[in-house]
Amino acid sequence: MKRATIVCTASILGATFFTAQCRERPTWNSNWDHREASSFCKPGTPDEVVATKQSKVRRKLFLIRHGQYVHEPTDEKRVLTELGRKQAECTGNRLAELGVKYSDVIISTMTRARETGDIILEQIPHVLEEGHTITRTDILVEGSPIEAIPRIRFKPDQYEFEDGPRIEAAFRRFFHRAHFEQTTPSHEVIVCHANVIRYFVCRATQNPPEGWLRMSLANGSITEVVIEPNGQVYVMGVGDKGHLPADMITFN
């Protein structure tokens, strides 16, 4: 009986300590993207004018990790394996099955991401047929965004020093609530790399970005992020690979 009392007391003390710790943490920054309505107006602007600058619709981002690729010294030789091409096709089919219209497709310029993006575009042909924006950009190439905690493997600091600002710039470019002039919800596809996606998820949810290496993403997986008009962010799934047969799941 005494033991049960001790356990109960310890549990209560633990819960109290946990609650106190939580209260000390920063609250959610609702203007994390600097796109709240007031951000577009000078101080003293009438409230009715400020209200017109309010975002009205949600954005949904589908972050795709490239398919399995051949490990070679140079990027141009790091092409998709046959399995990697099949993974990309399955991912494209999954995006098509969702039955939504994708307004933009953004693709890293690294070979494995370019090939993955091209295969996905074949499965969602309306993007090309309707003249939607397809962007291929170096800002999304793979890299080391920030020193991971815990640091699982050693990498010289120069990589994070060089890659970090670029990957952060990519986050600021692509992650934000819809512009106040946008009137219909958007669904956008970003084809890039595991490190980049993991960092994006940490930043979007306002969790410590140093935790990016605590997640693992399969080749061809889908990470879905929703950004609401009020700036709230929801992660609907991280590294979803349910569309891939078991014998097609890889992580390299």
C-alpha cells in the first residue's frame, strides 16, 4: 500500500514539474512568416483596411523525397535506379488518386530529384496541360541544414555553415500562409531531399530545428503540411509510404 502511495505521489510531482516546464516554453508565434494582415500595413491603419490584408484560404504542401538512386561521386551520375523510377511512379499515382488540382510543382535541380519530378509530372498531366508553374531551383538541393542534436555522425562545420542559410532561405520562400489576394486553396508539390524536408517540418511546427535528424524518410515518401490563413500549421503526415508495396520501400 505504501508503495502505491509513493508511485502516485511521484506521478503527481512529475506531472506538476512537466506542466511547469511547459509553461516556461515560448508560445506559438502566429506571425512566424511575417504575413499577418498587420504586417502589410503602416501603424495606425484603420482596422477595416487591415482586415482586407488577411489571408483567406489554406495552402497544402506535398513534400516528396526523391526515389532510390545510384551512389556515384558526381551528381550527374546519381541517376534513379530502376526501383527508384518505380517508386516515383507510385508516388505520382498516389498524388493523382487524391483527386486535387496541383497549382505549382517545385523541384530540386539535383539529378535524382529532377528525374523523380519528371516522372511525377507524367502522372499529374494537368499541371503541364493547364500551364501551371513548374520551378526547378538550386535552393532545394540536399545539404546539412544545422548541427543535429544528438549528432549521430560527424561532418565538418563548413557544410552546415554553407548549406544552412540556403535551406533556411528555401523555407522562408516556400513556407508561408496564402497571400491575401489568393482566393482559392492551393495544393503544391515540392520534390527534394530528406534533410531539407526534415528541417522544413521542424521549422514549420516551431520545434527545435536541431531535431531534424530524429526523423527518417523513405524514398518516394510524402510529407503533407497544411498552412491555414491564420498562420496555424498542421502536419498531416511525415514520410507517408503507404502507397509503396513493402518490397519497394528503401531509405537510401
